[in-house]
Amino acid sequence: MWLKDSSIGRKLVMSITGLALVLFLLFHGSMNLAVIFSEDAYNTICELLGANWYALVATLGLAFLVVVHFLYAIYLTIQNRMARGKDRYAVTAKREGVEWESENMLVLGFVVIGFIVLHLYNFWFKMQFTEIMHMTGFHDFSVSEFGPTDGANMVKALFTTPIWGQVYCVLYLVWLGALWFHLRHGVWSALHTMGFNNLKWMKRVKCIGNVVATLVVGLFAVVVFYYLGAGIGMLCA
Ligand code: HEM
């Protein structure tokens, strides 16, 4: 199949799934901002995204995108290494004009996905999964002191509990740093693959990559810094 067997087909799959995931992140980051302004509004959004049929379909779609993006990334890297053969050992110095992140996209991807697993435990497992368990008859299933739609208190507890809250804030900021490098190059590369690769577009596409990565990471970072400040304030009080 062309999407699997040709190099451009594989890159196209990476680009489309990657850009769709960026759209999810823009939605998720904007949604999270609500927690700063109104806890009730945030909990209403969490309730809408709970174990309803449309939220479950969206979650399955999202999981499909992540799995395809991840598997193709590994496949593409193996194919590229095999194509370069022994040549890849010949060059050890940094290649002129090649950005650090473009050479380390797979490693950055592993860091991002590793933190996603921890994040899903912190929130998705205690919210949507808990609701699914309740709906399927396991009414006593509970892994959090908060109700499955009380996202505001879960976020607050994760980021402000003395010491562990501040550790989590730092961990999330490290995650966001890796995400920024991954998105900056990923968006550039996706647009490049989609044909925006002539001299006129090269600089614009690089700028778009920087803006999108900064916007996405900025949306999440605002929330983390907000609670880091609140947590430190509580510690000092
Ligand atoms: C300040 C940072 C963040 C906060 C406060 C936050 C909060 C949440 C919450 C409350 C949920 C559960 C929603 C529900 O099940 O009803 C969730 C789910 C999720 N988050 Fe985050 N999030 C943050 C950052 C991120 C980042 C950076 C990523 C990805 C790189 C991410 C990916 C996800 C995914 C994949 C889900 C599962 C979505 C689903 O159930 O369909 N989150 N997050």
C-alpha cells in the first residue's frame, strides 16, 4: 500500500496524524484555561467530556491517531536508518544547518508519550475511566478522593499539594519543554511534506512551527505556573 510502502506516503501519514493531534492540543489547552477563571465552568466541561458516547468516540479516535503516529514514527526511523546504512556512523560532528530537534524527534516523542501515560493516570483514569466503571456496574470503583467530574479539584490537588505539587509542576514543565521542541519541528516538517517547501515558504513555515508550538505549550504552561505560584504561596503562608 502506497501510504505504508513509499517514503512520501509514510511522511504524509505522520503529517496528517500529527496536525490532527495539534488540533486536539489547541482544544485541550484552551479548555484547561477555564480552570483558572471558573472552577464550575471547568467542571461542566469535564462533565461534557466524561463517559458520554461522543466523548468516548473522540477518545477512541484520539487513541487511534496517537498509535498510528507512534508506530509510523518508529517504522520511518528504522527505514531511514536502513537506507543510510553504514553512512550514519561516518558523520559524528553536528551537521551544518540541521536543528538539534530534527535529529532527536523520536527521543522527544518517547519523552512526550512517557509523560502522557503518567498524565492519563493522573486524570483520565480517575475521571472518564472511573465513570465507565460506574456505568458498567462497578459502582464501588474509586481511585480518587474527588468525584469523576470534579476536574478542578483534581488539577488543584495535583499541582498545589505541598512538595509533591511543586515536583509535579516541574515535571509538567519538563514535559512541556520536550513538547515544544517536538511540535516546533513537527509542524515545520508536516507543512514541508504537504508541499510548502519552496524558497518563499521555507521561512514562513519555520515561523508557523515556532508560533504553533509556543501557543500550544503556552496555554498549558499558564495553568502550571498559576498553580505553582498558588502552591508556593500556600507553602510560605
Ligand atoms: C496544565 C496541563 C494539563 C492539564 C491541567 C490537563 C488536564 C486534563 C484533564 C482534567 C483530563 C481528563 C478529562 C476527562 O477525562 O474528562 C485530561 C485528559 C487528557 N490529557 Fe490533559 N491536561 C494537561 C496537559 C496535557 C498535555 C500537555 C497533553 C498532551 C501532550 C495532554 C493530553 C491529554 C490526553 C490525551 C487526555 C485524554 C483525553 C480523552 O480522554 O479523550 N494533556 N487532561
